[in-house]
Amino acid sequence: MASVELTSENFDATIMGNDIVVVDFWADWCGPCKMFAPTFEAASEKDPQIVFGKVDTEVEQSLAAAAGIQSIPTLMIFRESILLFSQAGALPPAALDDVINQVKALDMGEVHAEIAKQQAASQG
């Protein structure tokens, strides 16, 4: 599955409506973004269960600001609507594959339990 364009209109629905979403924040003028694009597209073809989305930070400035994007490219990976990975900089193909495999291998029951524990502690 090729990557999809994410906008302020469909970002939240995409994150909440899919198990794993990999998001590339980029801009047309950004050299490293252009160099990373083929790696991102190749990864999007490997696993049709994962949604790969791209956010053009020039067009979607409010979305980039809300996500706290300070440099591009920035890659974010969500699973079950939880942000599990966020890193600026272009990843080589093997590193991108490794991060995606780590996200897929996570025990989300443990992740949800840890989040609940932290929320309870902050309210206590």
C-alpha cells in the first residue's frame, strides 16, 4: 500500500482508526526529506496492514505545530493511537524496518497497563 496524504481533516481519524500508523512529516524544499522519501515508500509496500502517511509541513503548518515538529523529516509511529516512536532525521532502510518490527512486536497490553499506572500515579 502506498503512502497516504495526511491533513488536519483526516489525521486523528487515521491514527484512531488503524492499528499501526507510520507518519513522515516532510516538506518539498527539504533535501533530507527527498532522500528519505524512497525509503518510506518502499517500507509502505512491505506491509499492507500498516498505514503510512505523509504530512506536508508547508501545507499543514497547524498540524505540524500541534505535533511539536521542530525539524524535518520527523518520523512518528503510532500503535493503537499511542505514540510509540518520534525521531527527527532520515532513517536508513534497515533502521526503519527495525523500528517498525519493534512496534509490531510490542505487547500492547503491557503498554496500556503502564500508561494506566502512570496516569493513576499522576492523579494520586
